[in-house]
Amino acid sequence: METIWAPWRIEYILDNKKEGCIFCNALSKDDDLTLYKGDVTVVVMNKFPYVNGHLLVAPTRHFSTLD
């Protein structure tokens, strides 16, 4: 596989990493990247995507496994 060159991601790579769960952080914010907050899921856009239209759908509660 060839390396994907995505220069716009350098801000993410060099940024200080935030504490806590990325999904809980998305739930607690009210920004333009959060498209939907429901009882069981949250839908957010990737701030530093490799491709246009990349969305993340995540559960609103923590799970220990994907089973």
C-alpha cells in the first residue's frame, strides 16, 4: 500500500491530544462537526478527513467489546 499524503492532517498530528474519550468529547460539544445527537448514537464529521464526506457514527454509551 502506498502512503496517503494528506498535508491538511499535520495540525492533527502535531496537536496536543485531548484527555478522555473522543466520543464523549463529541457528545459534550455543540459544534459544526456534530451532525446528530440521539439517545443511542452520535454522528460527527471527521475534522481531518482523508476523503470528503467521511462520517463517524458512534454509540452514546461505552461498550467493552464489539460483540
